[in-house]
Amino acid sequence: MPDSVYSVITARGADAHDFLQGQLSNDLELLSKEEALLSAWCNPKGRVICLMRVTRINGGYALLVPNDLADELVRRLLTFRFRAKVEFETQAANDIQPGLNDSAENQLLANLRAGIPEIRQAQSEKFTPHMLNLDLLGAISLDKGCYTGQEVVARTHYRGATKRRTLRFQSTEPLAAGDKVTDGDRDIGEVLNAIGTDLLAVIPTDKADEALSVNGVSIEHMPLPYM
């Protein structure tokens, strides 16, 4: 996948595991050398700063992140480092990441249709993990211990307070991320990701099968494999 889409942040050092385990929403103990782990990094309010895929590499971990967030993520990770022995380096995405042999456009479209969201700079810190279906995608751990935003994430999960979710739709015309979803009377959500006429949008789940539109263009609710 070309480096215009993703960058890789490598985290190496004696404390890399413990540091990332205390920041990311998923449990690094689930990793093997052949697997990538979908995970979020949240702010203390439980809003997703970035969604990433984590792999184990020699001497540490590789975090596959959107290119437009990479430098800012490293800067913010460093503010949490304190005395932890961990170093970060940003590089272009390459073959150390599994499953990246297809073209960027095809991979992004496949992810969208599978209901796997992409968080870019414009969406950073706007949504909770549950709004992005990360609990359904196995991207959050509820029993690994504390991580940044964990208290909010756990409270949302156990109280069943998730009324807004990421749902898949199709439109008759191309739309764009950030466009508002309306039920005819008011804005009820927004487009999260869009590729041509395929899109993911965050809306109240009880509105999914109503007559919805974006910029006057009708959208049709489509099934997701995990819902």
C-alpha cells in the first residue's frame, strides 16, 4: 500500500510493550508474528484519536496509521513517555505489514464494505470506540487493565449506552466524509468514510431504516457482516 495513504510508526525499546499496553485499547498479548491487531488510541475522554493496526516486529511493534496523523501521533505519544524506555520512528508503510499487497483504493473499499472504519485527521477525537463499532470488531479489551480512556470505554460498554453506531449505506451519487446525514427534518449524523457511492456513516441506530439523505441524495441502509 503506498505511503501516500499510510505511515508506520515503529515503537522499540525495553518498555515498548508496557508503554503501548497502557495506551492502546486492545491487548497486545493477543499478537503473534503473523497477525495484525486492530486497536484504537483514545484521549482521556474516551474519544478515538486514531485507529491503527499493530504488528509485532523485531525489537518492538509497528503501528500502521493514516499518513495525515502520523507526525502528530508521535508528538503526543512522546508527551506520555516520561521515563519509559521506548523510541518512536515514522516511516513509509512497507512489507512488514501483512495484508497490504492490494492497491490502496481496493483495500480501503474492502474495509469500508466490511464495516472497518478509517479515522483521518478531520475525524480524530470526535467518536467513541462504540460509535465506531470497535467492540464488535474486537478492537477493545475489557479485561486487560487500564489504558488511556479505558474508564469511559468500559462504562459505555457495561451500561449499554451506545445509541449511535457506524452503519453502511449506498447512495445514488458520490458523497464525501464529513457530509451530514439528515432524516428530512434535521441533521442526525455524518458520513465517516466514503468511496464513490459506498459509505459508512455514524447515526442513531433507530434511524437506520428511515428515509435518509445526504446533501439531498438518498442513501440506502446496507448490511454489515458483524451486525
